[in-house]
Amino acid sequence: MAPAARISERARDQAAFWVSLAVLLLVCSLYPAVSGGGVAGVSFPSVMPPFGLSFRADLLSFTLGLITALIWVLVSLYSWEYMLHEGDRTRFYAFLLLTLGGCLGTVMAGDLITLYLFFEVMSLAAFVLVVHDGTPQAMRAGYLYLLMTIGGALALFFGIIVVYRLTGSVALTVPGTLPAASGLPFAAFLALLAGFGMKAGMVPLHIWLPEAHPVAPSPASALLSGIMIKIGAYGLIRVIYNLFDPASVGNAGWNQIVLVLGAITTIWGSVLAIAQTDLKRRLAYSSIGQMGYVLIGLALLSGRALTGDVFHILSHAVMKSCLFLTSGAIILQTGRRTIEELKGVAKEMPVTMGAFTAAAFAMIGLPPFNGFLSKWIIGLGALDAGRAFYTVILLLSSFLNAVYYFPIIVNAYFKPPAEEAIPRREVGYTMLVPMVTLAVLTVLFDVLPRNLPLELAQATAAAVFKAGGGLL
Amino acid sequence: MSTPLPALVGIVPAAGAVLAYGAGRRSGRLRNAAVFTTAAAAFALCCWLNSIVRRQGAAAYRISWALGEGLTFHVDAFGAQLALLVALVWLLVTAFSFRYVAHEHAPNRFYLMYLLTFSGCLGVFLAGDLFTLYLFFELMTFAAYPLVVHEESPEALEAGGFYLYLSVAGGLLILLGAFLLRHVLGTTAWMPAADRLQEAGVNPYLLFALLCAGFGVKAGMLPLHVWLPRAHPVAPSPASALLSGLMIKAGAYGIARSALVLLQSGDAVGQAVQTAYTAAVGHGVGTFLLWAGAATMLGGAIMAILAPEFKKVLAYSSVSQMGYIIFGLGGAAFLGSQGGVAFGAAWLHMINHALFKSTLFLVAGAVMQHTGKRRLSDLGGLARQLPLVFVAFLVAAGGLTGLPGFNGYVSKTLLHHAILEVAGHGGGAAALVLEKIFVFTSGLTVVYALRLLFQVFLGRSPQPRRAELLPVSQELALASLALLVAAIGVAPGPVLAGLILPAAKGLRFDPHALEHLTHLSVFTLHDLEGPLIALGIGAAVYLLAGRRPVGAAPPWLSVEELVYRPLVSLGRRTVDLARALELAEPASRAVAWAAGLAVLLRLRMARTALALPFYRAWLFLVTPGARRTSPEWSEVNIGFDLLLLAATLMVLLVGMFYLVRAVW
């Protein structure tokens, strides 16, 4: 099984990359088992009785695992050169891989307790990545992050206990076993929503995110914003579609809570992003806004919206990690962090800025980038569900995205630099290759002759709905 | 007929753009050759496409794999001719541009974006559905942005900002319309949709409002035009010629398709038929477009008279002329199946305006290249120094003012016929008011044309900065455009029969009304009255008030002062508010925690075990920022802290689990 393999790994620069690559291949090797709605699993009942550890991979796990491993490979490659400028590399790589283990374990978990365990491993290992710099600012952000994580963990654990109490099982394999629409399951739903929503940056539990993401080293920010917050969304999908079933959640109107919170998250994140002057903080707030899309998509409970949702999870992972990696490269080479200082940077680092521009266009949702396609599908899904309001929210958010991304691009390309520009001081190839790969992926996700990511998202959504009892 | 030709036409310029950029890194000459070859190839392909469409009625192609939804091309006579017009003008402007751009910086970037814009602009007219159109529309919008801000001056960047954000908003409105269509029809194809929208409970006016506002931004419709008079003048002149001559037509085209195609009801085979319902919708939409067009033409003309720069006059004139086109489209929508003449007038004016306005912008470019001056007050007496440019100006101005013998005369006379038809078909007294506005605006057009004539070409001449002659390529480009302007004016018959009629046949106009269009002679004594009245009004106004040099337009005339400045300051306020909200984030933090705490305590869960971390959390939240930076937290050993936390967590969890089990 994929998740078990890497925790004890001795970490040094290359090792992290090769391990991630091996994990990627392992995840890929799962495909034959899960394609067509199959399930692969293994359990270790003797570990941690009475529950035991169990792993289970279906198409949703595979999709999330694939994107996680893919981004991890690229980010570890990027870290080779980037981390040369930082201290404590052994610790960094060790916790980088531990976080990977946590992420994959979470998506491959077969029951709630296993999921919980790996979720905590991921969160706590990521704490070390957040506070890597050790500055007071980083420590403060890290502390806030820890507090929120613990609070989220408590809520999550409470929810799991209630589920166990009600069903006598913590397995994810029996869908829809909870009788919906009564007090206790609702408490469980809220608790799980708070626990996973906290990780997903849902307003008002997002407050750690804009503090923690910018202070981490850029490769770590890329992973935090690109992958880790998606794991929270993954948890919510499991809760709504596996633990409960979409029909009863819809009947009880619980999805309305997620929808409203998603809409607030989208607008709140985007509006606050406009007010930011620091590049990485702006990106962090943008992540909150984009997670609002994901929350809306998963709570609309229509097949098309869920397809768009899974596709947006994939797309946003690609484009946001691209944005964080490119801004990391810019900060590394020029030392400039604020948007005002970015004037003329495109002349100094054309390739990096090109990748940034592609990813920013994708965030705004311009064709032919992947963000456009996910926006299109989620928007149609909202209309399918008879909720045109959320389509308007998506487009409004697109406009706000344009308002905070275009000034960066315009500054970089069209404004004269404040000081003498040093032409062509690009970063090295090991950093350029991941950034350019991700930028190319933002386009490929949209225009491939056979759009594999989209097909994967469609198959995943179909499988999730089949497991959750229809409603497609 | 299914042929990949439309897709090819859309893609060739984009491919050429990349090639030219690559070539440009070696030598400028090679790049220019690549750019010209691309433009010529696109023109040749458009001719070929046009002949196919002429023979077979339409050309269609579908790339089903792209972008989830698939790209659909469907070219009828209307689209094919506009594409041909675009390719023709682009080719001529390209020939003009080489010498002009040689004086500018970053020519490689300029031509890269120039050809990408070309691709987008062609694609808009070739698209078979709103989705595909949107893609090319956005390509055109964003590729044109670097052309607008090419000079990178603060003025250009400010204009670019207006252009960019208004365009993004417009694009999103179009996309919202596409969402709506896709949801109701299952496709976004250009087909009659009014009845199905009605069945689905969607108000067709809503769809039209979305699309009209979206395309109206691009078309410079009042009050969405504010970007236009800023953005067009600051771009390099060849780019201005294309922006003003062609790009804004994409907006008019979109409005035409939405008003005249989407808002019809279709029969079983998708052919448009007129029902009482669509007639009513057409009346409503037509009345709106007529008034919007009238306001746009009048407002644009007044601002053009007051504008202090050569290119600014031309940009406002574009706003005004787009008003004529929207006016004609409104007439066509109002008249329903009887709207053949109105549609023909609007369509012909689209062609005419593309030709004379790009000529005028190239004239302005030649003047700038020669003198380096923009302001009217710095110019004068250039007729003798640039005789060929002067002649081109005279011809284009003839078209602009609608003098007999030049192309504008034909389309404006047809528009005049159209408004009289509207008056006869239930337009009533309001239509007669519109007619008066129309005539008066034609007079104002004469005023600003005279201003340009006297202030730029006649009168005293300041010393020219550069005394170089225009190269042959530029002279040829100007001469060809001017010739086209004159040719359509002298012999409108073939154009009407060969271009307008096939285009109008694709829509659902009464054949009788179309017959009327081709047999209409515009050179009658009655019709010749029109330009005479306009000239009279124009000369009178010019003599009375127009000769004085004008400063800035009064603020109460400017939509910008009245609407956008307050909006922008509101936007700034919002940002301030957002900053304030961010300050309030600790408060939301506190609320979140307090709520969580209250819920947990309410549930009587492990009060004592919870107390410690929550107490510390609470302390952390309520302590002012200064104390938080105390060394207490920055000097913690991370490893130890982590272990401690993990251990606490485990203990807490196990404890909670047993507690809960005991309680239940």
C-alpha cells in the first residue's frame, strides 16, 4: 500500500524527490484496481484495537492521491535549489515527506479513525513547515495554526465519536448509514464540517490560513495552499457523500449551510485579497476565495457540480502551487515581496513571470486555462441545481480575481522598475522545470484532445454518486 | 458544409504571431516579413472561405474535444463578410505599420499581440456559438491590452486600467448569458431561442440585458464607452486604427446576433418565424437600442467637438458612429421581419466605418510620425507638406460626414430611410424625435470634421520635427483604403446586391423588404437633402462656436465624472473597508473561538481537559499584539513543543473518548 511506505524515510535533497516519484508511481499503479468504481483495500485490525487501521482506495482517493503525489514530486524538485538558502534542511525534508504521508494516508484511509490519525499527522507535520524560518512572525503564525488545528481536531473527534455511537462502526465503506435530520447526527455533521472546514479555509475558520501560508518557505506554501487545504475539502466530500448520503443531506437542507459559508468564503477571501500588498499574503487570501468555489461545488449535490468540484480541486492544486513557486522564485532572486516592488520584474525573470501569468489567468478563469473549465462546469452545475445565485457568485469572484491579479501582471510587464533592472537573472533549471511544467499543465488541463483530468473528474463524481446512492 | 477552414482562419494569425515573435528575436526585417505573410495568408483564406460560403450558404466545423464544451464554427454570409473585412483592413494597416512601429520600443511584443488580436477578432465572426465566440472575444480583449498600454506612459496605463476592468466585467456578463443559454437550450449556438426561454420561465429580456451590456462595453455604447476615448488614442496609431475600425465591431456584431437571432422564435427545423410574442420582444428591444444608439451618437459627437487631441476626436467620433450602428440594429429589431433596410443600413455602416475610421487613424498616425505632435493646437498647415495624406483625409472625412460620393452617404441615407420606416410602423412621434436627433448629430459630425480640416491641414504651419517622406508602403495602404471609401460611395449598387443582400438573407427578413433594399436609389433629390441639412447645421455651429480652441470638456458632460468617478471612489472605499475588515479579523477569530467553546461546553464535554488549551488560546486572542511578540513564543524549542502537543492531544483524545462513552 502506498501510504505505509515512506514515513521512516531518511531525508536528504534527492531522496525526497525520488521518494515522491516512487509514491507517484505507486499511486498510478492503483489505477487498474480503482478504475470503473473498484475498491482496493487492506486492513490491520491488530494495530490500535478496537478499531484497527484500514486503508481503502476508490476513485476519489486515487484522484486526490494522484494530484498530491504529482505536486509533491515537482515541489521536491523545486526545493533542491530553493532550500539551499535555508537552514535545517534535514528537518525540512523529513517533515515534507511526513506531510506527504499524512496527506496520502488521509485520502487512502478506510475508516474514520485511520483518516483522523493521518489527518493529524499531516497537520502537525505541516506545523514544522510553517514555522521553518523560526522568526517571531512565523512562530506566531504557527501558534495560531496549531491552536486552530487542535480545535479542529477536537471537533472532528467529537463528530467521529457521535458517528460511532450512532452506527457502531467507523468504516467509510457503508454509505449513508446515518439516519439524517435529527439532533445528534446534525451535531456530528456540524462538528465534522468545522473540523474539515477549518483545514479547507472556510470562513470564519480561515484565520490561520493567511498567517500560516505566507510565512512558510515557498515550496511549503505551495503544498499547503495547493494540496493540504484540498484534503479538508476531501473530508467534506466523504462526509456528505459517504457518511451521510447526498439525498438526505439535501432533504435536511444541511448543504445550505455549506453553500452559504462557501459563498461567504468566496467573496470574503477575494475582497480581502484585494487589500493585501504582500504578494504571498494576497495569494493566501486568494486560496481562501478559491476554496469557496470548492465548497459551493461539493454542496450543490448535482453530478455536474461535483465533477466541476473535483476538476477544480485538481486545477487549483496546479495553478496555486505554480503561483507560490513562481513568487518564491521572485522573492529568492530579487528579495522583493510587495506588489509595488514587482515593477519591471518580467524583464528580469521572463520565464518565471510567464508561468506566473499563465497561472494567474487560470485563477481568473480565462479561457483556455483550466480555471475557466472548472468555473464553467460548476456554474452549470449550480444552474442544474436551480441555484443561479451561486453562478453569479462565481462570476463575481472571477471579476474580483481579475482585480487583484491584473495589477501584479501589469506591474511586472508594463511599469518601469524602481531601481536598475538586472536583465535575465533567472533561477536555475531545477526550479524552472517544475514552474514551467505546472504552467503548461494549466493549459493542458483545458485543451487536451482527450481531456484526461476532466474524464477522471467525471468518473470520480459518478463513482462518488453511485457509492452515495444516486441523485445524478 | 463541414470544412476545417474556419478553424484554420482563426488559428493562422495566432500561429503566425508565435512565428513572428521567434523571427523577431533574430531580425526585425524577418519579423516584418512573417507578419505581412501571416496577414496576407489570413486574407487569402478569408477570400477562400467567402467563396465557399457564397456557393454553399454556410461553412461549419466542430472541434468537439476542446475545452470540455467543444469549439463550434459556423460561418454564414454575415460572419464571412465581416471576417473578410477584418482581414482586408488588417492587411492594409499592417502594410502601414512597419515604418510607424520602427520608431517605437518593443516591436516584437507589439507584433505578437497584434497578430493574437487579429486571431481573436477573426474568431469572433467565425464562431458558431456564444461559447466559442466568448473564447475568441476574450483572446481579442486581452491581446489588445498590451497594444493599448504599449507606450507604458502613466496616461496609457491609466487608460489601460479602464479598458481592462470594464472589458473583464463585460466579458463576465457575456459568460453569464452563455451560462443561461447553455442551461436552457443545452447549447449556446446562434439560433432562435425566445420561445424556449419563455417555456423555461427565463425572461428573454434578462438574456438580452446581459449580452447587450457585455457587448455594449466593447461597442462603446453609452454609458459603457468611457474606456474607449481613453484607450484608443494612447495606443500606437496602427493599433488605434484596428481598435476603432474593427475591434469595436465585434461588440456591434454580438448585439446584432443577440437581438436579431437569439430573440426570435424558431420553427421545427430551427428556422426563425415571427410570432406575436417575438414581435413584442423585438419592439421592446428595438426601442431600447434606438434610444441607446441615439444617445450614443449624440453624446459621442458633442464630446468629439470638445476633444483637444487629434486622436481623441477620432475616438469620440467612433463612439458616435457606433451609435449609428446600434441605432440601425435597433430599427431592425423594432421592425421585425420588415427590418431589411434598417439591418442593411447598420451592416453597411459597419463596413463603411471600418474603412473610413481606420483611414483617419492612419492619417493621424502619419501626422504624428511627421510632426510628433498630438494636440490640435500644435498642428496646422500640413496639407502642403503631406499632400497624399491630406487627400486621404478628405476622402475619409467625406465618408464620415456622409457627403454624396463617399461611402458614409449611402449608409446614413439608408439609416434615415429606416427611421422613417420605424415612424411609419408604430414608432409614432418618438421616432420623429429620433429622426431629429439623427439629423442634428449629422450636423455635429460636420463640425468636428471641419475642426480637423482647419486645425490640422489648413492654416499656419508650425515647423515639422521630422521632414521624412512617407514610404511607399504607407502611401499605398492609405490610398487603397481611401479608394475603397470612394468606391462604395460612387457605386453602392454592387455592394448592396453582393454583400448586404446575402447577409440579410441569413436572418429572417421579409424578402419583399430586401428587394426594396437593392432597388433603392439613394441618389434622389429628396435623399440629397440630408447631407445638405447636415452641412448647413454643421457650418452654422462651426462658425458660431466651433472655431474657438477648446480646453477640457465640462465635467457635467462627462459620464466619467458623473458615474465612474463616484464608482471608483466607492471601489476605493470598499478596499478601505476590506482593510478595516482585516483589522476586524481578530474579532472574527474571537467570535469563532467563543462559539466553538460555547458549543463544546454546552455539550458538557471534558470540561477540565479542555480548559487548558482553550484558556491559553483565549489568552492568546485577547492579548494585544505587542504582548504576543513576547519571547515566550518565539524561543520555544519546536521539537519539544511539538512532542508536548502531540502527547497532550493523544491524552485529550483518549480521555474524551472514554468520557463520552461513559456519558452515553
